[in-house]
Amino acid sequence: MEDSEKKKSLRKNLLEKRDNTSHDMLKIASQKIHKRIGRIFAFKNAQKIGLYYPIGSEIFTQDIIQELISNGKEVFLPKIIGKNIEFRKISDFSSMETGNYDIMEPNETCPTDNNLDVILVPTVGISQTGVRLGYGHGFYDRFLSSHKITAISLVLEKQILKNIPKLEHDVLMDWIVTEDKIQKIQR
């Protein structure tokens, strides 16, 4: 999967910008996003929800994960298997271990189920039209291209760009949630 030079440059700039966000500001933004996401019907009514465990300056998802588990929802996190990801059910954070790229992921005993209702996707940047810029490994694009799941991008407002070059393999997001708004992508 080839990554364009423009995307590499955008990714570097956006990561620098996001990494310069203070921990306190990131925590506040994450709390606002947590409150907003419940307004999305597809998320609120989902039973099987895919999420990610945050690394670096990504939107914090731990409180969302904990709330979903407490409310009896089925929570799944990605595990890297070769060049792909699969989603495994966790019942609490003790089901997690450090995996590839130093990312917390479900351990081997967690059951796999890729038949999710909705998925929250880590995002470096996104366009108004739903073109997502990830880390360049293609894990989520490969997964989403073979599974029809409502995809929600969690980002800071400053990570939204007018345009991100769309490559053939890029899968568009269905929703964007920031600290300031919820946006449904029109197709």
C-alpha cells in the first residue's frame, strides 16, 4: 500500500501540531468528545463497539471504554495480526497487553469477533469529506474495506483539513466527532 509524499508531509505536520497539545487540553477535549459521541444514533444503539486504546496524543478513549463495559455493551479492541487487525472482546483493562508498536491490545485469550456495529477510529487528520489520514500502515483501511461498519473518527478540531489526497484504498469515515462538533459525512 503506497503512501503519497503529500500524505507523509501532512501526517508529520499534523502529528507535530497534535503532539503540541497540552495533556490538560487533550483531556478536556477528550471529555467533550466522550459526551458528544452519545448523540450519534448508530453509536448509542450499538451493542458491539470497536474502539482503540490511545497512544501518544490521540483522543483518550479509556473513559468511553469503561462506560461502555459498565453499561453492558460488548467492547472490542484491535490486535495486529501480520498486516491486518482483528477485533477482540475485552471485559476490562486487565485483558490488555503491550503489542506491536507498543500499543495496548487484547491478549490471546480474548475472543475474536470482527462483526461490529460501530467502530471508533484513531485519526491523525481528516478532511471535511471524510478522507482519513492514519499512521500510514493501512490497518483500518484494509479492515473497513472488508467489513461494513459505521466508522467514527475522533479528532481535535485542528486536525480537520479542507483536503487530504484520497488514494484508491482509502475508506471514508461516516462521522467526525471533535471537541466542538459532530459531523455526518455526506456521500
